[in-house]
Amino acid sequence: MHPIIVFVSCTGCPPDFMADQRIAHKASWIRTAPGASAMDTIGQHQPDLVVVHSGTESESGVLSTIGQIKSRFSSTPVFLVAPKSSESLAIGALKAGVDDYFKYPFCEKDLLARIQQQLCTHDGCKSMAVSEGQFSDKLVGKSRTMEELKDLLDRVSIVDSTVLITGETGTGKELAASIIHENSARGRKPMISVNCAALPDSLVESELFGYQRGAFTGAVDTTRGRFELAQGGTVFLDEIGDMTPFAQAKILKVIEDREVSPLGGAHPVALDFRLIAATNRQPESIIEEGAFRDDLFYRLNVARIHMPSIREHREDIPLLVDHCIRKLNRKFNRDVQGLSKDAIDLLYRYDWPGNVRELINVLEGAYVNMPLGNIDFADLPAYFKNKLIKHQHAPVNERKQIISALLETNWNKSTAAKKLNWSRMTLYRKIARYQIVEKRSHRNV
């Protein structure tokens, strides 16, 4: 069922995006004018979201409309779309309770993505049939960063090339590899994973290439190696940055020859496989250190994918939390609703060195305290609360970072928000918190 969205127009004519078929056919839109008629319409249809278009209405009139909606329908998300914008309107809308703010010109896809994100957060993820690639159930996030990642995985999956995945610990490199494999022409064949960091030189050949019965003491049966087990499918070499020089030489030969010689075997075995490798280290750096062969790197670095850290898409934290809590509720047969506002604000400020994996562990640790309703700060694991206490206040230099980004972008707040890896609303909140005001004379504070 399509979501219901009420469109409150403060101008006589609907904006261009209302006529865009990409938006109009993805939800049930109900148009109304501001005032009593808008209140009646919202009350009658109980929409999933309200979009207010300011048009030529005065700032006070627009803020009054938003205030009336939020006063009577406090749980209904409200977006503001403004052809003409100002800092005072943005901050006023934020104080009035608006959930997101769009200033012309904007990308319709961004509006759709934010509406979809809001619906997922508040209303059980009603679908607007937004094109999201094939991976929305696995890769959680609606930010521009995550949308671009999904598009890239979609393209890489259908091309049978070698793939190198980079990214910090806990960002989902193995998940990305499985997505590529499952959606490729090799998806019906196995994907065999090899943890290169845990593979000692003494076992490289027997584990990767296999052995014949009697090849060495203890070889009581003929055993196929990892590469042969992946015949027709995919070999995933995880943590290749920690591979020993001996293992690097052996794997380089397999990639070049596309065959292996099992220990004790008389004939090589021809192979058909796709190779995906991953590392949490910067490949170029470990090559400079002399710890990784450049010729192997060139063979691996065909299609390059970077898995973003949580710091690169903080705006997806609510969706990640919601996704984790749904899974944990099923796992522990609980009915936790979510996180309190104070708790989610603290999660925004934390740097998440362990990324999604750390977030999952923290939330699961909170279930030990048997929270009722929402998870609050007190419910979080003790070790994590100690970390958060150190991060409760923004860094001393955060105000300077914001001012610097604004100056570098000539006070273009949308561009500054992207530069800081924040959403527009996050930037507006921080501008209001730090009382940053643009001075016309020298554009400084």
C-alpha cells in the first residue's frame, strides 16, 4: 500500500516536483491549502507525512502553519520545501518541529530518499517504490553515500571482474562480497571465504589447493582446496593486507594460471572462479611499506569498492538502530521500541571506530539490562557509557570546523553540510547551538 502524504501549499500553484511522475506515482498525495482546511484534511486522512510548500508566504505565515500542524499532530513528520530560504526560516522551522528542510533547487531523488527514510523510521517502512537497487534488505541506509554504494554494487555484480573491497573494520566488507556474488551470474555456485590473516604458511597449499591421500602424514583422504571448492563460483580473500609474502606468491600464481596443483597430485586442476578480496588497511600504504606485492595488487585492484564508515553517513544511524532493534527483538523475543532522543543524540556524537559491528554489539549489550519501551542512556553497556561520557560534549574545535566549512563554501550550507559529512538539518542544529551568525561585513563571527 502506498503511503499517504498531505501536501500543504502556501501558494496558488503547485511546485514543479508535484508534476514529476517519479514522485507523483510513488505515494497517495492529497493537496490542500494552509489554515483550517489543512487541519481538517490531515485529521481526516491521518497521513504518514506532511509536506509544506512555503511558496510566496511570509516566514511568519509558514512557521505558523508548521506550528499548527505540529501542535495538533505532533507524531506526524513534517517536511518544509522553500523556493526562497533564509537562515532565520531554517532555524525557525527547526524550532517549530520540522523534520527536514529542502531549498530550491534540489534533487527529487534526495526528497524521495528522505521521505522514505522518515517513513521507515516512523511507520514500519511503507514502500514508495523508490529505485534502490537490489540490496535494500541487506545494506541499511538512505543517505547519498549509501545510495551511491548500492548503485556501484549493482553495476559491479553483473561484470565478472576481480573486485577489491576496502574499508575500516566492521563496515560490512564481507556483506558486500556476498551481495556481489549472489547477484552475479555465479550466484547459484558457492562463495568460499578465506581468512588470510589466520592462514599460516604451513597450511597455505593444503588449505587453498588441496591434497591427495597419502601426500603427507595425516592425509588419510583426498581433500579439495578452497579454490577448487569454489569451482564456478567466487573465492573471497578476506584481510589480504595481512597475507604473508609466501601466501601472496602462491595466490598470484593461481590468479595468473587459473589452475592449482594439489599436494601429491600428478596433474593440475583447471579453475573457473571470480576473485573478491578485502582489506581494512590502505593497500597503497602497505605496498610502500614493502609488506604487499605490487604485482598482486594490480591484479586485485580492478573494480574498487570503498565501504564507508558510520562517520561518513551519520544520518543513517536512526535506520541502522531501527534495523538492529527489529533483529534483536526477534532474537530475544522482546518488544523494545527504539532509543530515547537523548540516547540517539549521544550515538550521533560518538565516532564508532568499530562501525556497524560495534553498533550491533552495543545495542545487544543493552538488552542484557532488560529495557522496557525505549533504550535510554542508563540501559547501555557500562563500558560504552564510559566512552560516551568522554564524548557527551562536542569537541572544543567543532565550532571552528563549522565556521571553516561555511567560509570555504561561501556560506552555502548545503555544500558545507556535505563537506562535514552531515545532513542539512544537523548543520542547522549546530549553527543554532553555537549561535553562529554570518556577518555581512567580513563573513566571520
